[in-house]
Amino acid sequence: MGLFNRGSRPERPRGRPDNNDFDWPANGNGAAPAGADNPEAPEAPQATTPPESPAEAVDRPKPEPASEAAEPARESREPARAPSPPPPNPPQPEPEDAERITAQQALAPLREAAAPRPPAPATGEERERRAQIISFANQKGGVAKTTTTLNLAVAFAESGHDVLAVDLDPQGNLTMSQGIDPDRVEKSMYDVLVHHIPIREVIQEREIDIAVASIDLAGAEIAMSTQIGRERSLEKALAAVIDDYDFVCIDTPPSLGLLTVNALAASDKVIVPVQCEYLSMRGLVQLQNTLEMIRDNLNPRVRIEGILPTMLDSRTIHAKEAVEILEENFGELVFKSRIRKAIKFAEAPVRGSSVLKYDPSGNAANYYRELAKEVLENGAA
């Protein structure tokens, strides 16, 4: 409806002056104002505003009605506006999503967050113990790990210490070096790690006490793969004998698999035999990375005791350069002792003995006596 309601305009009386010739403004109901047909009717008194001329009434914009009853009429006269888009809301979950449980509920259903569990007792520095556990590790094979494990352990025993050697290599070379056939043993370290029998049942007495290995260890990693806490199986087994010995020397396989991880998780120190050749030294970086992961997740006390140059042939320039590279990169970690090539190291295992027993006065035996003295001095310091 427009501003002027011509269809319902009242007829103007005759004889009215021309200056009043204008259309009456329609009120909210579309009718002429009261008193328009009766000029003599008294006008309603104005409380605060003076009467305005008809022209001003026409030109002045219509005020907003004060009552809520006139609101529908105003809305009907104005054109419909396009509705503004609603503010963006997060998508509502689907009915099936609302029934799903969260990951936290799945892990701990209907359970409040538990209090932190106190740390379990370990065989490390948390409590006083007698033995030092030393692993001999290098994923490169043929670097004299087994030779060093046996002869250093026997050198410790010559110094008056009680020593246990643990053979974790499926090849069983440490076991054979003490005159024990790994194919004929009834129980081995496989049964200790997989079936959790006491380690005392696989220890045999020779020049030193030795926990024997068998070829069954080749399948130990697969058999242990479903066990909870499999990385600590050796540590738990050694806890029963940890106070019976001064040193526990662990011979590891030439890999960084689960058997080596068990040895590192149980150890205080690691001695790294390195053949004085380029390919043997490349494995040191990988071993350092593995040790860093062991420290972060399993055994924060383990550290490298030293890097031992082995099978040194001082007649070759390459061997001398290899030792120089080791000392430049690892500094004080490189032992001052050198294990030089000697035929006695190959002959002693045939006799089922260490080189210290096979040729006690030879140079080969003295190499490991010097190494034992250096390790004991470093430990005392």
C-alpha cells in the first residue's frame, strides 16, 4: 500500500479554499485522520509539538509505530529482504559418529587417569650391586668380538675377580672356545630368554663361568617377538646372579637385533672391537645411534667404555691410518691398548682354551692383560 490512499479518500466539501487541495495522509489503518470530514470538530490537543502544516505532514517521513500491533503492517509494506547467511557452525556429527567412543575411552574405558606407577627395581645404578656388566658389540662381523670377550674375561679372572661370560651369539663360538659343543648342550641361553628358566641352569664352569649358547638362539628373536618386555629378558635373568660376580661379559651376535638390544639394555658399559679397516669403522655410527635409542627408552646408564682397535697389522699404512682416524673422531674413547694380529688367537680355540692359558707368556696374552689393566684403571677412576 502506498503513502497516499486515493481509493478511500473522503470527498472534499465544496467551497473549501484551494490552498487546502491536498491528499490526506493515510494513517496506519489506511483511513483519513479523525476530523477530516468535519472541519468544525475540535482538534485533539497537542501535548508537546505544535500543529504542522499539511505539506510538512506529507513530506515528513512516517515515524515508526510504537506499538507492537502495528509491526505486522509495516513489515507487509516493506519489500522482503534476503536473509543473511547464518554464522558458520561446526559440522554436526553423524548419528553413527555420536555413538563412537574416543581413543582415550577405548584405552581406559570407564576409568579415571591412574596415578603414575613407581619405577620398578632394576639392576642398574638405582641400587648397590656387585657386578659390572660389559657388552662387546659391533654389527660388523669378524672384528674379534668373541676373542676379546673370552680373553678379557680370563684376564679379569687372573686379576682375582669372579667373572661370568654370556654367549648370546647363535654361532656359539664363545661356547666352543671353552671346549663345549653347542650342539650337545641340553639347555642354553635360548631357554633362558624364551622359556625363562633360571640362568644358573645353563652356566658351566671352565676357565671362567660361561652361560652357553646353542644354534637354537637363531630362532630366539622370533620366539620372543610376542613377549611383553622382551627387551629386558636378559636383564631379568641376570638379576639372580648379579651379586655372585664382579664382571659379566656378554658376547653379542654381529647384528643390532633383539639379542644385541637385550645385551645393551642389561649392560653398564660397551666395549666396541673395531678391526683397523674402513668397512669395520663405518658401523660405529649405527652402533652409536642404537645406543642413543637404548639410553632414551631402556637403559639410561649404558655408555661406551671404549673403542678397541683389533687385528692391527702395524706393517701396513692402511692400519696406521685407520687408527689415526679413530683417534681423530673419538679421542679418549679409543683404548691405548692395541690387539695386534697373532697366530695364537687362531690356535687357542682349537685347544678349547683362551690364549692366556694356551700361551701365557706370549705377546697375544699380554695384549689382553694390558687391556684388562686399562679397563680396571678406568673403572677405578
